[in-house]
Amino acid sequence: MKALEGVRILDFTHVQSGPTCTQLLAWFGADVIKVERPGVGDATRKQLIDVPGADSLYFTMLNHNKRSIELNSKNETGKEVLTRLIKECDVLVENFAPGALDRMGFGWERIQEINPRMIMASVKGFGPGKYEDCKVYENVAQCAGGSASTTGDLDGVPMVTGAQIGDSGTGLHLALGIVTALFQREKTGRGQKVLAAMQDGVLNLCRVKLRDQQRLDAGPLKEYSQFGQGIPFGEATPRAGNDSGGGQPGRILKCKGWETDPNAYTYFITQAAVWEKICDVIGEPDWKTKEGYVTPPDRLDKLNEIFDRIEQWTMTKTKFEVMDICNPLDIPVGPILSMKEIAEDEGLRKTGTVVEVDHPERGPYLTVGCPVKMSDSPVEVERSPLLGEHTIEILTQVLGYDGEELDKVVNSGAVGEAKPIAAE
Ligand code: COA
């Protein structure tokens, strides 16, 4: 038994944000039916191709444990099928450009008419307001949500981050909204509209930077490196390089081999509670009692000197040796792991966070498994569906089409080149 067993999701999502959400719901046990345009499918199937003729990793890594139906939702028969699917499903998830569902004839009013218990969940770039009609991709959201202006070096341009906080981040927010709406429906019997705007999702993940924006009114941000460097603050939260975002100062420091290995670095946090142990480890025991070094506020204007000294020590060790020495002392450090190291990490494979999946077109590939582990709802990662792989199965098993009715749908062109059931 899986946590969301019995919940049926009509998955109208594409690219990354929506598929992240529905993949999670599938891993939690929901039956996710991905509706794709006949002959075309999710655009990512054919983007960033590495194996000619096979679905891309972009697609396969975001669409595990789903079923795929090819369905033209603009064709009359296709609309009839869609209407029946809406009756049979609990949640419709979509991340089309604003207005696309209305243009198809399936706006919120219509969906409620068809199925008042339906939860309609959407990712959009922006919430209601002057930008609500805009199409949005990941980096636009990172910029509009405050992330880019606060990421990067103080003297450099705004930076986007590798973590897909706009797409995958918003997909996560939406998934939480959906299960919460399902929970509420248990009591009210009614569905509802759930909206996660990418700008809002990014800002939610950047809330510490809005915190700092307001702290600026009270004076310079003393834990930022620029304070120790004597660089005045401007009007807005600045870019802070690799400074820690919290009250415990931290930096990325070179480790042994940094001259040739771009990832021979560690993140080192000078947590106040372990300051004395840090002093001993780096060979500066005098700093434990030296005036101006004893308390965290004393040290704020000396962070550059302190981290330079710690780096002299980390440069004599590999990033893993730093970890081995500091961990038993409770000094928080983290190696900068490359994607190659992560792909080869035995521990991550054991926990199912990195999983090898087989695929009929492309053979085995690595993916990221479910990042949330539930003791009573285990996850088996299953390969993504081929385009329209489950068209007939869904028409017959979920919607009960049979004989003539099925032939009519198949011959209408609404479901692409789906083979009649006898040929399956
Ligand atoms: N049958 C028939 N038509 C279908 C269909 C189906 N099964 N599935 C999609 N379509 C149609 C849509 O109805 C739409 O038609 P319309 O414009 O005539 O109304 C069309 O395909 C394209 O949809 P759209 O969402 O505009 O795709 P796009 O490739 O132009 O834009 C995005 C992509 C991501 C920019 C856009 O969808 C968007 O802004 N989404 C919201 C924000 C978001 O999620 N962004 C992050 C993506 S990772």
C-alpha cells in the first residue's frame, strides 16, 4: 500500500516544473496519467538528445512511474475523452502558458461542472497581476523571485543557480498544495484551485534575503564578508559570494589538489559552539582566549583573516580528510561534490536517492530517486512511459471504452496512432 493509492492524477504537465510535481505524487502512490499531444508529446522528449531515437534524459528523469495517453484535447472526440477523464480523476495538474486550458474549453468553471471534487492545480510564472500572462522558464523565475540579485560575487553580475528552484522548486510547492487540498476535500467533499507561481516559489526559497533587506535598515550586515572588507552597503541585499546565509559564518575553502581539481574545496562553518575545537584543529589555540576573537560578534570584522588561516589548514588536506577530521569534533563542513562523485556514491545508491533504471530505447541510465523517504510508503522507481504507451489501457481500463466506442475514438485521430485493443 502506498500513501496516495487510489488517487488518480490527470497530468497535463510538460517540461520541468509540473512533471516534477506529478512524478513525486506518482512516487507516493498516485496513478498519474500523462496526457500528451499525439505524435509530439512533452517537448522535452526530444530536447537535449544524447541517444538518437530515444527519449531524452530530460524527459525520462522527470516522468517516472507515470502512464502516457496520446490525446488531442482540441479535437471533438478528444474533448469527450478528456471530459470522461476529468470525471474519473481526483486532480488535474497543468503548467501550460496562461489561458491555454481556457482556450481548450476546460477552464476552472467547466472543470467544476464536470467534477466538483476535482482539484485543479497549476504552475504559472507569476501570480495575478501585471505579469500574469507571461510565459516563464526557470531562469526568468530565478531573476524575478529575487534569487539572481542575491547570488554571485559582490563585484560580479547577478547569477542564476544550478539548483532548479524555479521549476523543480515550484513543482514541490505545488505537490504540497495538492496533498493539502486532498486532505481538505476529505472534510468538505469539494475540490479547489491550487496555484503555485514560480516567482512566489523562488521568493519563498529566498526569504532569508528579504530578511536581510529589512535588517539593512538597522545598519550593515556584519556577517557578510564585505563588512570585514570595509565595503559600504547599498540599498538592497547584496550578492554575498559563498558567505553563509545564516548567523554562523561559513565559506568555501580550497583543499589539497585545488590547483588541478575544480571541485577540491570544502564548505567550512565556524559555528560558535565549536570555535575552540576549530582553533585547536587549525593550530591557533591562542585564539580561544585572545581579545577580539572570543565571542562571535568580536570575530565579525576578522572573518577574512580567520578564514584565510583555516584555508591554510584545509589546503593541507583533501576535502574528505577535512570531513573525517572535523565530523567527530562536530565542526560542520561539507565537501564540494561533483556530479561524477555523486553518480558514483555508493551511499546514495543504497538509500535509493541515486537509482539506475532500464529503458527499452536507451538502456540503463541514472536518475535521482524520491528524495522523501516514508517508512510505510516505499518507492520503486519505474521507467518513464513511451509516448502513448498506455493509450489503449487507459481508454479501456480507466474509461471503460469497448468495441465500437473504442474504434470510434481510435479512428477519430484523437489519440494518434494508438493500435486497436486486439493488436495490443
Ligand atoms: N492536445 C492539443 N493541444 C495541446 C495539448 C494536447 N494534448 N497539449 C498542449 N496543447 C497545446 C496548448 O493548448 C497550447 O495551445 P494554444 O497556445 O493554442 O492554446 C499549446 O499546446 C502550447 O502550450 P504552451 O504552454 O503555450 O507551450 P509553450 O511551449 O509555448 O510554452 C512554457 C512553454 C513553459 C513557457 C509555458 O507553458 C509556460 O509559461 N508555462 C507556465 C510556467 C511554467 O511552468 N514554466 C516552466 C516550465 S518548466
